[in-house]
Amino acid sequence: MKVTNAEIVISAVSQKQYPGDRIPEIALAGRSNVGKSSFINTLIQRKSLARTSSKPGKTQTLNFYRINDFFYFVDVPGYGYAKVSKKEREKWGGMMEEYFQTRDTLKAVLLITDIRHEPSKDDIQMYHFLKHYDLPVIIIATKLDKIPKNKRSQHVKRSKEAFQIQSEDNLLPFSSETGEGKEAAWALVRKYLA
């Protein structure tokens, strides 16, 4: 997909702030600092529409990025970061639950993971949480460039087994560094926007 227009529209904390234009949405979930912003920036070929940070736990709102006036990428707060207070984590949890539960324009969720590591308890819990709401999930296994080519298939297999990935869902190896997996990611996103 050629992106000619990409802008952040709102950083929302509750339903009443969500955009009202009823265009489809694709959410991005993942551990703090796993590379959600880098993934967005790679897909839309912008350096810094989605702000990347070396400090985990930076995204504290639902960030709605309108792409080509056609759909939204919605970046949700990262999970599994210890330095955020329990109260703050509960607030994010409630905000995310409200979004995933009530948003009928949400078409699929991109669950961003790090292919170098076995999926964490939080990653697996997030996957099951999304399936609880019958949401289609595309697991984007980032940092592919950090894995030697001859070891990639065993890392993919390990992730699929850990998630017990359902047949309707996909797992896509991806690298923000090299752009590997970018076309395949767009193809999957387009499938859910159709």
C-alpha cells in the first residue's frame, strides 16, 4: 500500500474521545519497547510519525493514526513493564479492555512480539485476551534481522507452539531494520480492511 497521508488524530483515554468517522481500525498491541512504533513507521515509510522511545512504558494512551483517510492504526499502551505503578497499569488495562470490548470498527489486532525470545507470559495472556473477544490476531514477530537465517524456522515454530496459534490467525516474521515482511504485513492488513 502506498501511504500518501498519515497523521496522528488523537491520543484517547476513553470511548468518548475515540474518532467518530467510522473508518476501519487495526490495533497494535505488545510488550513495552517491543517495537510497535518502529513497525508503524516502517510500514508507512515515515521516520517518526509514531514516536519511538528508549524508555519503555511511553505510550500511555490509545494513539489513533489515520492512514490515507482510509483506516486507523491504533497503538495501545505496552504491557509487562515493571517500572509503572500498579495503579497506572490497572488504568491502562481498563482503557484497553474498554477499547477491545466496545469498538465495532476494530477489524484485527497486530500483536507485536520479539522473535529472538520465547513469547512471554504477558504475550500469551494478551493473545488469549484478544481471542476471548473473538478478535482476529496477526502476530508480528519483529527483530528478524537479529536471527541467523538457518535458525529462523525454529524460532517461528517455537512462537507458534507457545501461542497455540489458532488456524484463522497468522504469525509473520518481520524486520523494521531491513523491511523484510513489510509487503506480507500490508497484504494481511488489507485482507482485514476489505
